[in-house]
Amino acid sequence: MRAAWYDRQGPAREVLQVGELPEPRPGEGEVRVRVSVSGIHVGDLGKRQGWWGSTMPFPRVVPHGDGAGVTDAVGPGVDPARIGERVWVYLAQSYRPFGTAAEYTVVPARHAVTLPAGVPYEQAAGLGIPGITAHRAIFADGPVTGQRVVVTGALGAVGRAALAVARRGGATVIATVRTPDQVEQALAAGAHHAVDTTGDDVAARILEHTGGEPIDRVAALAFDANIATDLEILRYGGVIATYATGAAEPRIPYWPLGFKNITVRFLSNDDFPEPANEAAAADLTAALVAGDLRYPIAARLPLAEIAQAHELTEHSAARGRVVLDIEASRSS
């Protein structure tokens, strides 16, 4: 099969290779997926680049945790009726060497989620890492029905999914975006209200949309940059669920957080509880089917141009997702 891989960490154009590898075979409890579209997320870039202290867990890595396609083979213990099923996959390259940047990938059967007809592969292909992270940020501390939820970085990959699942979960959702011209985009993506973060009165402008009532939960893209605002807007006993930070070792205002009994939940996608992954997969699929979650696609590139795709992903988060069109690569 055609595949991309790297044998050492480093810049995309220095380490990524494209060529032929043996087709994988599904083992016990696994399915093989003929990949149509491979999604790319910042987490994939980090593993390849060696960010956050990551190392090479295997001698060779086929990158990308997310993708979509058709199940074409099953291992022992898996219902053969799954062959021919449209699916999206997640955690394909979590504690495993071979992800979706290839014509075929093998994943545990539970990580291949049925994808109803009518949902484009390119929408589902990038859902796993950002979508499941978003779902965990919103629901890890319980239902949000009737709550007030703030989603920061609302036009990013995680942010868009968080808007969708929080609104579908019955919350009043307030988005924060970087610039005034992004406010309408956030509203179109599912936020009830949106606030740009220019100026010094962000907390006050957020609370204007709640009639002054405090926020129950924040899904936080930039923990270090937003902690002061979060303290202003959160209720006593509120939650900050954070999945990213600019500063690797940010200053934490311990006593202000403690006095308000605020929970800070740190999130990393590779190690969520399996029931949480499965609940997220079901809710995210429903959001796709209903049209409540849609990602703008910034670029579609063939497998041979994976290095360029990685470079584009580093700079296109707010403009849309970058995907590899594996199906088109087969005929080129």
C-alpha cells in the first residue's frame, strides 16, 4: 500500500517519506479500514515534531490519529457484517505505530464508528482528536443542561465541536474569538453569543450576555492567557476544562481559584476513559448528521504532499481543516 511515515522526529520536509509499505492485517477485535480521507490535527504535528516532550514510541510511525473510509476486513471476534461499512476512526495512532496517512489502517473495532450515508468523509476524518477533546471538555463534569458555558478559541477544531455539543446538550453557549470580524462566524457555528477578545473588558462583555449571572464551565484553549478572565466570570464551584496552553509552565493563582472552589480539569486526548470516548463518538456523529457541526475545509491535498499539508495545518486552524485525500491519491 501507499503510505507516509517518519523514522525520526523533526520538520515535516526533513522526516516525512512517502512510499510502499505492507498492507496491515486486522488482529483479534480489530477492523481494517480502506482510508478515503485522513485528518490532520496539531497533536499529529506535535508527535512528529517532538513537542511537549514526546519521543519516538516506535521505530517507524505512519502519522495521523483520525480518518474516514470503509471497513474492508475484520479480525477474529468482529462481526463480518461490518465489512463494507462507512466509518470514521479515532486513536488510530495512539499507542499504535500506524495511523491513517496510508491507504489502509487497522484499529480496534470500537474505534471505527459507523458513519451514516450523506455525511462527507472529509467532515468525519478530522473529528477524533478535536471532537472527543471538545466533548470531554464540555461533559467530563456532568450534564450542561441549563448551564452557561464559555468556549474559547471557538473557531478552532476543538472549539467548533465544543460549540456544537454544548448547545445540543442544552447549555447557553458563549464563544470567544480573536477579532471582531469572527463574531458572526462563531454565531453561525452554533454559539448563542460571541465576544471578541480585543480590549480589556472581555469578562464584562461575556457577562453582559448572561445578565450578570456567572459562568458554570469554560472550555479553555489557552489556559495561561485566559486564567484571569476565567476567574472573573466563573461561579463558585465552576469548572475550567483546558486542553492547551501557550506557556508550558504557567503561573497559577492558587488562592483565588481555591477560594472560589474552582475545578481545573486538564485534558489529553490519548488517555480519556473508554466510555467517555464512546459517548463522545455517538454524540459527535449525531451532530454531524444533524448538520450542527461542520468544519470549513482549508485544503485537500494528496498523500504525496503530506509535508505541505502539515505545514498548512500549523497556520490554518481558524480558517479550516487540512485533509489528505487518500482516495484521490489511489488514482494518481
